[in-house]
Amino acid sequence: MKCKLNRLLAVLLIATVAGCSTTGDKQDGSVSIEDRGTAADGGAMASGAAGGSSFSSYSLDDPNSSLSQRVIYFEYDSAEITMDGQDLLVQHAGYLVANPDVHITLEGNTDERGSREYNIALGDRRALSVQRILELNGVAPEQITVVSYGEEKPAAEGNSDAAWRLNRRVELLY
């Protein structure tokens, strides 16, 4: 457990430092993050807190935009976010930082295994893990609401590994 915590802290530190670096020759200190999935067709751009924004609300619903992906999946009995999940959350954080009037609800969910109380707590830990990543990437705490449904809102019915895998998630709702 201590090793996992140390690894998570190291990843968060690296993500935070990487999020603060610039790659362009901007003189005003602003940072731009390009969503390469939509850049060719006028896609979404996000800029750091110092710069302006060209993220638009259509980016949330554009199937080619990473912002249209709003589910973070978890391993069994875990609240640890994968690297893919962290990368996706950095994109969402960029959008939220660029749009401080936008709010997000993080819905923590679990599969059906375990007691109701345990699953509510696990869903909460998962949503709080997502919240931490967003806040470490500059999102204001006032923009985020956390709720846990535990096993109460399954994405898939059934008692199979495939169904359980889909139910272990945090949904990002704008």
C-alpha cells in the first residue's frame, strides 16, 4: 500500500511539473495544449490560466474530441487512476481552467460486489481521486461536485467480469 501511495504521489508530482512546462516561444508565459484529435478541423485548444481560451462548448460533444470521453475506469477494489485516465483528466482540467464558469459533477461507481456501505465509500474514493487530479491541474474546487452511487447505478447489468469492469468507474458530467 505504501509503495502504491509513493508511486501515485510521484506520478502526480510529474504530472504537475509537466503541466507547468512550456514548449512554445510565447513571451507572455501562457501555455497551450492542443487536442490533436480535432486540430485539423478547427479543433479544441486549451490554454493555461495565464492565456486566453479557444476551447468551445462543441468540444464536449464532438466525438473526435478527447473531451467527449467522460468515463474513468478502475481496477477491482481500487481508486488508483491509470496513466490513460490521468492523460484524459489533464484534457478535462484544461477545459475547466479555460472555462471557470463551467461546473462538473464526478459520479463514483462500483460493481455489485461488496456491501452497500463499502461500495459507497469506494465510489467516493474513486471520485475524490479524480477530483485531486483535476485540482492539481488548476481546476478550482468550486467547479467540482463529488457524489458516490456505489453499486446503485450500474452501466452494465450482469454478474460477469465484462459487466463489473464497466461498472467500476467515475463519470464526468458537465
